[in-house]
Amino acid sequence: MRPTMLLAFIASFWLSSGSYLSAGDSKPLTPAEEYRALVKALQDGQKAYGVAYKAAKTEEEKKRASDEFSTKASPHHYVGKFVELIRNHPRDNAALDAFRWIVSYLPAMPEAAQAVEVLIKNRIEDERLADVCKFLGRGTCDSGDTLLRAAIAKSPHRAVQGFARYSLARSLKHQTISQLAHAGPAARARYEQEAERLLQEVVDKYADLKDETTLGKAAEKELFEIRHLGIGKIAPEIEGEDLDGKAMKLGDFRGKIVLLNFWDTTCGACIADVPEERALVKRLEGKPFVLLGINTDKSRQKAQKVVAKEGIIWRSWWDHGKAEDRIAVKWNVSAWPTLYLLDAKGVIRFKGQYLRATTFREDKAGNRRWVRYLDEAVDDLLKELEGGGSAR
């Protein structure tokens, strides 16, 4: 099929505004069917775009395919339809599904705030909002926080109250790690204190509520992380054996900038990061900097083979044994890779996915280039250690 035909195929999946009709039928779709139709249209359009782009022979055809995608088959093109569904059927469960879709794909878009406004007006006292509150605990979203705060203020349901508090606390905690990573202690304190208060309320009043585990246990882990593993805290000691069976202790590296990397050989992102991490280690050779891994493989031999194959030139603790004794469990690690950057005094200065993110920087000559926050953060801490101020 030629690209132009495929692009027409993409456009055919766009559902026009107003009533949606089922194939060969004049009946309007139910809200649930409308939601599924929107999701399918988006998925089919994106598949068609992928085929069209791959089949494109010239730069002009590739550009045409990309333009068609951005105007007909991208999430941005569909978000208004999901908001419309919420407005038309605010009390149907499909409205909650549509809201979850919006905050999954486009949480920062104005449409997310519009959807929240409709849900607060029509669903804030609905017990089914508990599932939405659970979902919002997976990430950070300003509109989501607005809904969680409204639920805490107005919901008469215990489950909604418990999950709203837990999810809002997690969001506040994530904001201290990302948006407020470079802010001072005073700026982070307000967020940390509110998160701590909400989590303590969960432990005291809603501990028996269950999701993957009891909400009380989950909240206690989050509280431990805020109190002992937050930015500005001295990192807990780590003792154990490395992958070669040699004793290894975090305190032995005091006086150096330390990058801790929780990794596993089954984690694709962990392995994909190795070349950049190796480049960082080589660039800072001779400087007071060290990268240390915490490997969570069940097999030491498997980890050793991957270390040799991938050219991993730094040491790693082998994190095995009983669950309660594992470093990753004690450090509340739930995603790999997870990074912690410590200064020479052992204080946690940066952590989490922020360190894996990139941004544009412009030099004095006006040239723009991609840089990793990790590289900048390490350079800043080295400058600080050397007494020269910020590296930027």
C-alpha cells in the first residue's frame, strides 16, 4: 500500500464530533463503546502511521506521514474527544476511563484540568473514585493533585479518603525529587511535611485498605523513604559483598561523590545506560568520584557474565538473601534503574528518574546541545567539593 493511501487510512479512523455510530447500525454507541472506539481508532491510526512512515521513500513522504500523524493520529488530536466523552457522560464509568487515559498520555495539557473540573462537579462523592485515586498514585500530575485534594475535602467514603491521601503524598514526594531537585531545603520542606502528615494519617486511620498490599505497609515504606532517604538526608550504610565475593561498604567511599545505581540484568534500560555510565566514569578518572552498583540478580554468575559482556568497569554489591535484608527493599526501590547521587559527606543530593533525564543547554557561543542532568549534577558536586562553586 502506498504511503498516501495509508495516510488516508489513518484519517478514516478519526471519529467525528457528535454521536458515534456502530458499524452497520444507526444506534448511538454506549459511553463504554464510545471509549473503546476512541482508543481503537487511536491505536489503529498509529499503526497505520508506522507502516506509512516505514514505507516512505523520500523525505517529503516522511514529512507528510509525520504531519498526518500529528494532525490525525496523535494523542493530542484525540484528547478533546475524551474530554467531550467525560462532559457528555460524567456519571458513567467510561468518564473515569477517559480521565485515566488523559492523565496517562497528556497530564500537563489544559484538557486534564477541564476533565478534573467536570469530575469534581459530578463525581466527587462517588465511591468509585477510589480506583481513580489509586491510579493517580503512580505518577505526578497537577490536575490529579487537584482531584485528590478535592476528594480528601469532600468524599464521604473511607476508601476514597485513604487512597487519596496516599496518592497525594506520593505525588508530593516525587515533586521534591524532580521539580524541586535544585531547590533549597526550605522549599522542599513544605512538600515533605505535608506528605509525611498524609502518610501518617493513612497509617493511623486507613492501614487496612488493600491494593497490591495493605495501604498501611505501603505508607510505612514511603514514610521511611521520606525520613531517611530524602534529598538532604545522610544515606544509610550499605554493607555486603560485591559480585566477586569481596566485602564492600558504602562508608569506605566517604570523601568522594558517589553515584549509586540499582540495576538488574533483566532491566533493558539498565543495560542501555551502561555506555553513558562508562563514559562518565572514564571522563572523571582521577577525580573524587565513584559509581557503585547494587545488582539484584538472583544469580551472581549471570550478573558476572553481563558485567564482562557489557564492559561494566565499576563494582556492584550483589543484593540477594531474605527480602527484608535486601538493600533494594530497605531503600524502597520499586523500579530499575534507580539512581542516588551522594556528596562527599554521604548526603543524598539528587535521586530518581531526574538523574536519567536530559535537557538543552546553550553555551556562550549560542550553540545548543543535549546534556544529562546526571552529568551536570556530578560536575556541580565536584566543583562544590573543590571549593569552586557551581559548575554552571
